[in-house]
Amino acid sequence: MVDFPPGEAQIRNIAWRPDNRTILADGHRAQAGWAAYDRVAGTSREPWANHEPSSDLRQLTWSADGQSIAAVVNGDELRILSPAGTILRTQKIAHRIAFPAWTQAGEVACVETIDGRSRVTIPCGGKAIRTDPDLDVYGPIAFAPDGRTIYVAFANGAGFVDLWAAPSAGGRGRRLTSFARDTYAPSVAADGTLLFRVQSYRTVVAVAPAEGGASVPLATFQSETPSWAPDGLRLGITFGSWRRVIDDAHYPDIAQDAGVIGVGPPAATPSSVVHASVSEDQALCWSPNGRWIAFHSHKDQSDDIWLRPADGEAAPQRISFLGRGTEAGWPRWSPDGQWILFDGNNRTSRRSVNWLIGVDQATGRLTSQPAAIAVSGVDAEVSHAEWLPDSDHVAVLAKEGPGHHVIYTVSRGGGEARIVHRLESEHDAPGLAVSPDGRDLAFIAPAADGFFQVFRLPMTGGVPKAVTSDPSHKTQPAWSPDGRSIAFTVWSYESQFWRRQ
């Protein structure tokens, strides 16, 4: 085992050089910045510090001789670099591309989206190979050592993806796996051994006593991001059949919708649907008077906050527009019904901050346009915020660096942050909750049992107390209006690597 110097952000992708010594990995400086790790020396360095920023590069892969690196830039450009970062070749592709892979002949193939269909093109941007069955390709691809077989992932009738082997020139494919989970991301060794990934992702909304106790599921179907209705008898949820592999490929057209369930025996389906579009709809919240619902959506090719009446079929209206390429978080209505709070990107600083929109809950009319809350005394990216009962202050969860988070309170009008708690966690966006009386907050943190659990902490600080202890991961806590319960999302993410010879 070799310990490498830590990066500054989460590592999501690695690329081995064929010499079995050098590893390229992201998570250096910016989230997508790359570093070169030396397995023998146990060191890291910026691989192309004297060239253009590495943060533009995605999905790096080495050639068989280790002398070239293929990468995707801005989703529609194939770039070939030397190990030192010199650009050897760049090619603009007419369609979006992903997952470059080197062929035995030294060409670069890729997955290209053509007329809404994901196809393997060899070379990248060239002719699409036609397989039987004629299905969309998901995730990375790989070639057998003789170059005559390509390994790809196709969706099955249950909505999962299976691994297939197909002729590189096109033709009849052969299914290699048939799991009740996703099977994808092939990698092939020099001797022909096939390595692939098997992945399962599940979420369900549950609840536990705020003083601590057993978790009780409130749904049996895929659900998350709970928020309480003012009556305390219902929960707003995000639901759908979304899964990581297929929906990531179609983002932002994700099978996520906003709905409602009752607080009682586990529900098999939502009791009502608030909004269902072809894109991501999630994280609804009610106005205090119960007349309006705000929610997050990618509807109409944006990532913004929308508003609609809680009853009736009136069309929703968009109440924020942070601009293309920005991300908006989950809306939260102030207790006095005059403001909606959410996190989102600031186009000036390019960092996530809190935003406020003035809204009259009696009429649903905007009283002020979105404005960012300026905070001093802390240097961190906001991931979520909740209101305090006075409607003049908010509690904020923010990320100070990789694995380092801070919880603070600040005035609605901005100003100096008051630090409540700092914690270490690899969970980047776990949410936050505030008790109705404003005395306590609930947050997610890793527990001694190895699971992410719900913890409770006085707003004045102190030692956190565990609320949950059952062996499952939790996220996205929400405090009930009567203060007795905390709802949350229980999630399971399992990933294994399998080998086939």
C-alpha cells in the first residue's frame, strides 16, 4: 500500500499509465484539476504546469505505448497530449462525445451522441458502428487485446445496464452479464482478462424521534429529499426511477419528480404528484400558509427555483435565473412567509453562495429579485442553508476544503458568520436541519460504526449527540414542525469490481 500526498478536492477518476508506475487522477486544485502520482516514489506533481490549465480536461486515457493521452474538452473536442502536456492534436467533433478509448491500431474511439442516440464511433467523430441489438451505449468502453471485440454497456428491459461484447466492426453482440444491478465500465488486461464494475444505488425516506431512536421507513419506493408540510402530516419528496448510470448520461433529463407522501405506514407510491417533467424536479417546500410550493427543477433547460400553487393545476413560474451552467440548490421558505432561501452559483465569484428572493405568500408575487447574501469571517462553498425561527437569520452548511465542513449562522442581510460547529466528512452535500424553536440543529456526519448518521447539536455549540444508530447511511435531515421527529433519506451505494476471464 502506498500513501500519496492529499489533493485539494475529491478524486473521482484515475488513469494508469501502461508502465504501472504513473497514475493520473483528478481532484488536484480545482475539482477537475489533474495530478500525476508516482507509485514507486509516493509523490505527486502537476503534470503540465507549464501548459494550459488541466481543469478543462475530462476522462483522460493513456495510449498502449504510454506516449499519448486522450482527453475530452468541453464535451465536443478530442485532444491528444504528450505526458508532459504538449498538445499533439486537437479535433472538434460535430456532436457531444465521452469515454475515449484507444484501439489496437492507435486510433481513439469514443461514445458520441448522434441524433439523441449514444453510439461508438471509430475513430472518434467518424463512422458509428452498428450493433445487434441496436441499443444506446452507456459508460466507458474497452477493446479486447486483438482489437476485434469491443466491450460496451446496454440498458435492459428492467432499466439496468448489462455488459456486452460486440464485434468492433459492428454486428451481433453477446450479453456477458445479467445482474439485478448495473454492470458497466469494462477494462481489459493485456492477457484478455476483463474487469468491470457492478453498482447498486437505492434511496428511501425515513423518520426517527428527534431525541434518538430507531429509523422507520415512510416509503418503499425510490425517494429522497424530505421536507415537512406545515400540518406535519405530509412530506414533500423527490421520487422516480433514476439511477446513476443511465440518468448521468442523459443529465439534466433525469427521472426525478416532486411528490407528496403521508406520515404513516410505508407508502408504495406518492399520494400526489407536485411536478413531473422530463428533467430533474426535486426538493419541494411549502409556504408557511400552505398555499404555495417552491421546488428545484431543470425544466426549460435551466437549473432554477420554480413556484406553483399547492392546490390546482396552474402552470409553475420560474422565480430565479442564475444563468446557463450554474446550479441552484433546494428552496426553503422563511417562517414569516416573506422570503425564499436557496444556494446557487455566483457568476461573479463562481462560488456557491446563499440567495434570497422576496415572495408574498398571500399572492405568490415576487417582492424582490434574487440577491446573494454576502458573508465575512468564513471562506467556504455553501452547500445548504435553513431558516432560524426569527426569519432574520439562517444556519448554513458549507465546505471549507476537501473533507472539511463548517456550520455557521449569519444574518439574512449578510455580515459576519458565527461559527457553530466544524466537522470532517467525505459527504459533500448532506443537508442540514433546524429545530422549530431554533435551539438545535441536525446534521449528517460519519459515526464510529462507519455509517453516516444523523447528529443533533445545540445552536450554541457543544458535543453532538447521535440521533440514529441503525446500520445504514443517512442524508438530508428535515425537522418536523412539532419538533418531535427528524425525517431523512436512507441511502445505499454499493460498488464492486468483478473479473471475467
